[in-house]
Amino acid sequence: MIKKLLKKFKKEKKYANRFLKHYYLHQEKLNKERRGSYSERKKAGICVRCKEKAVSGIVFCKFHQKLQKGYNQKARSDK
Ligand SMILES: [Zn+2]
């Protein structure tokens, strides 16, 4: 009876670790890809939200610069 419970516990623990391992590996890969494309676009002068040419000095194109300004104003007025 106890052996059975221990077996069950071990099995569940193993599964949890496998899922966590998979999750962390996947997350790390995603983060690396995101970081890579962000800095590459920044270097190339391409908007990080789309594929338009970015305004010099910032990482957004004119359209996304405008959107970003709108978001910032909204965030400020909420507080
Ligand atoms: Zn854009």
C-alpha cells in the first residue's frame, strides 16, 4: 500500500519535472529568439513591431511611434 503510494508520487514528480524542463527549455529558446530579433532590428533600423523602417533614434516606425505615444498618454491619465 505504501509502496504503491510512493510509486504514484514518484511518477507524478517525474512528470512534473519533465513538463517544467520542457517549459524552461522552450521559454529560454523563445527569449533568446525574441532578444535576438529585437537587437537585430534595432541595429538594422527596422521597427520592432513591424517591418517598416524605424525613425532614427527610436526602435519604432512612424506608425508605431504614434501608437506608443498614445499608450503612454493613456497610462499616465489613468493614474
Ligand atoms: Zn512599426
